[in-house]
Amino acid sequence: MYIDQDACERCMDCIPVCPVGAIGITETKLIHHFSFQVVIDYETCVECGVCRRLRKCPQGAIKQVEEIPYPRILRAAFSDPTFRHASTAVLGRGTEEMKTNDVKNEFTRDNVGFSVEVGRPGVGAYFRDLQKVTMKAVALGGDFASYNPVVALMDKSTGALKEEVLNEKVLSAIAEFIVPREKVLDVLEKLTAFINAELESVATISVIARNDDDGGHSILHTLEAHGKLHGYAPYPNGKVNIGIAAMKGGNP
Amino acid sequence: MTHTLNRRGFDRERPGEEICVICMIHYKDRNEKTADAMRELAGIIIRHEPDNIMGSSTGAKPEQIVETSAAAGIITAVFTDKDSVMKLVQEIKAKDPGISVVLSGLFADVHDICESAGLTEHTSNYAVGISGNASLLPDHITLEIATQCGHGLVSRHYIEHVARRIGEGKMTAQEGAELLSKPCVCGIVNKKRTEEILLKMVEQNPFTEEREINYAVRQKRKFS
């Protein structure tokens, strides 16, 4: 994304809409006065497309290059939810995670899933930060979900990402992996401590689990009890797959 | 839409405030038949009058929303009335569309809805909080709006900018909420709740001119 300086009238209305603060002002000192331009910082921009989609610029000065080169294109793939990921053909962050679990049965009664979204909420992160999480997850015995665009960039045996992507910045990217159900608290403790100590950015951590036979949330109660001892509180809200697809020969 | 579980500001003492609805076709099941089922689902959701829905930020008409959902294999919406979601889920269950349906909100609300339709919760996603470099985060009240767009497209600076304009009397909180709902392409920003949060922000008045100038100066320093 860039601003066409010939078209820009310097109204500055676009500046606050950028989620990562990539739009700003550069000032040039001339002989008798200062001149300024409104610009998009190439390094900070994650190509989410908000500035252009909102049509904040009446002059249409916010523009996109004809083709974003690789690996920069990954910024758009992971930050612009209208972009369909090449590796999974899914919009958004490119993963179905538990949304379709009543069809695919990836999360069973014997395991739990972890979803660690690096860069969220609203901060952004480099893939080098994500790599810290993916490598730690592998070290903790996590088995990575295959249907996630991060996996397409990753060596599943080590969690290492492709070298050329490490300095690309995105709004967020999700490391998704499964561990045996009995390891959930141990993995959560170690992962949280690691993220607090090592990440440049922030991350949201969530746990995915099959509900009890009666629809109950025994994992949530386990997390609540554990959180009281370790200084965190699971949110009272969350996401629930209500098993509609399972009615039609899915995964009861 | 992966991220609605991370919404901030929910309280068990305020049940029924909002429920997000997500319908998704598993990627292996995408075909003409499921696309038709999705069209029907989208039509049902629109008929139950959500507070916000996918495509509304671009001004899409109902028939365009229906076609987009079939092409994308997903539809997303947010409701501010639990009874409507109960009726919606009952109707979806009766249709038996073979498409996954996810509800996002207070677990107690989702349970009531499931119970009313004779369903049991299948799989849940639990948020345990934000870790890492917390110094990069905005304040809690700003996060209550920012986290409504799961893809993180509602800028904290835009929220502050809009709240300040409301405080100056240059727009209403309703207009501000409408503006802040626009970056979210999934159409799941709860405009009613956003309006209330904006009013709370203005009441607390943290948007002094000094703070606004500081942002401009910070940006200028960063770029110069």
C-alpha cells in the first residue's frame, strides 16, 4: 500500500484508521518553510487494506501496487481477511479450527487443541515471533494441525519457519496444535511463561476441547480452578460449535 | 471470525448482551449442494434481523450477502437479542443443513439457546487471556471495542479519534459506532454495545487535546 503524493491533499483523515500506525507524516525543511507529506511506512504496513477499503481518501490517493511480491504477499494473506489463503483456500487467518469440528473430528475427547494467535489483539507481529511459539509448541510435544497456512511455512519436526519469511510482519497469525488431554495444564503453564518472557509482541492463548456428553464444560472448570492458583481467569464468553452438521452424518 | 472468543467486556451479570453466529462449510464439503444450503441459511439469518452482518459495512444488499456467503462458504452476524437467536437456531435445526454452526457469547447464553433447540454443545473454544508484551496494548475500555473485530482491523487510534469527536460534539455516539463498525468485513462489530462503550469513554473523558497531539507527534517522530 502506498500514497500517491500527486493525488494526496494532506487532509490526514487516513492517519488514525491504520491498525498498526503505519500512516504518518514526513516533514521536509525548505528554505523558508516546512513541507510535509502523508506517507505509509513500507516496513510497518501489514497490507491489511483497511485504509483503502474504508475509502477515507476522497482523492483515491491510497493505492496498491499491481502485484505484491513474495514473501511480502504473506502480509496481505495473514492480515487482510478478504484474502483467501493459497494453502488452505480459507479466508481470514486461513484456518477452520473448531468451527467445523462437528464434521472433521480433529478435536476428540482424548486431546485438546491450543490456538496461539501471535500479534493479537491489534498489535501485529513478525513471523520471527511466531516462530518462537511454533518451536516451543513442538518442544512441548504439540502436534500441528495440517490445515493451517502457518504449517505451509513450517518444518513440522522443529517448528522452524522458512528463513525468508521471518522478517515479514502481519496483523496476527495462529499456531494451532493438539496435545493429549491430560497435558493441558502443563502445556498451558509452560507456554504462557515462555510467551511472557520471550515475545516482542503479544499473543492470545485459547484452548479447544470437545464438550462433555451433556454439553458441559469440564475443561473450562479445570482452567478456572487452575487460573485461581496461577493468576489468570478464563473468559466467561467463548465460541461453541453447536453440532448442527453432526446431525447429518457428521461427527456425533 | 476465529477470534470472537477473545472479545473483552462480557459479564455474567449482563446476560444476553450479544451472540455472534457463524455458519461455515467444511472445505472438503464445498459444492453446489452445500452452497445452496448456505444461501438458505444466509436468508434465514437475514430474516431474523441481526444487529450487524457480513457485507453490511460495504453496503451490500441482502441478495448480495446471500451470494457472497455461498461463494465464501461462510456467513457471520451478531445479534443483540437472545430470543432471536433461539428462534434462529430452532429454525436452522429444523432445516438440518449439514453445515457447521458456531455461537459465540457467554457460555451460559449459548447453553440456554442450545437447550431451547434440543441441542448439546459439541466443541468449545476457551480464551485464557493475553500474554506477552502487555505494554503494547491499549487500555481496557479501548480493547472492548478493538476486540470486537476479531481480525484486528478496528484501530485503537481510530477509536480514540472517534471518541474525541463525540466528546467535541462533532458526531453522535451512534454515528461513531457506525463508523467503527466499517473496518470489520465480517460484520460482527456490535454497534449497540460500541455506542454504549463510546459514551462511557467520553464520560471518563480521557481524550484530551494533549493526548491527541501526542499521537500526531509520535507518528511524526517515527517517520522523520
